[in-house]
Amino acid sequence: MKKIEAIIRPERLTETIKGLKRIGITGFTVSQVVGRGKQKDTKGVYRGKNYQVTLHPKVKLEIVLSDYLVDTTIKTVVQAAQTGEEGDGKIYVYPILEAYNIRTGTFDYDIDDLANREEGI
């Protein structure tokens, strides 16, 4: 199993989720985050005062899935989230050693495979 962590622009989230659903990925976690990369600072105005924005709002998607789905999932996220400009984000892939189902207390061998079997896919 692997965990994909994708940091993307908030305005690309809906398109990314649609892409994930098209390839059968329905389980993921979404968090609002702020961060800094190569994207340039921007200027903002608050109550008539100018300020510099150094941390940019992003969305973090976390997806745990079987190894054989990693490449397809990465391609889907890149296609959906890419604008071609600095600040599009990053994708990280981590190994998952173990996963447990809290409801049953049992070890999950392939989280996505179990979900697909329950839905009849």
C-alpha cells in the first residue's frame, strides 16, 4: 500500500475530485493548508493597508491505495490540478506498512480493493 499526498491549488480541487472518481478512487482526506514553495509573494490589502502574502492557501489531498493504482492516480491528479504556473503544487508518495479498520478492528490488506468489492465494482 502507498499513501499519496498531493498539495494543490484550492480552485483545482473540484476538478481533481472528479478525476479521482472517474478512475474509481472514492476514499480520500482533504485538508486546507498554507505553505511556501517557489511561488512568488503576492500583495494584499486589508483595511486600506498593503501587506505581503508569503504563505499561500493550498489544499492537501491524502489518498491511501494499493501499489498498482499509484501511477494512474498520480497522472489523474497532475492532469486535473495542473495550470502550468508556479504554485501548482507537489505530489509525495509514502509506503504504508499497516492499515486497520477501526469499525472492525481488523487489518486491511488493500483498502481500495475492499471498498470496490462492497460497491460491486
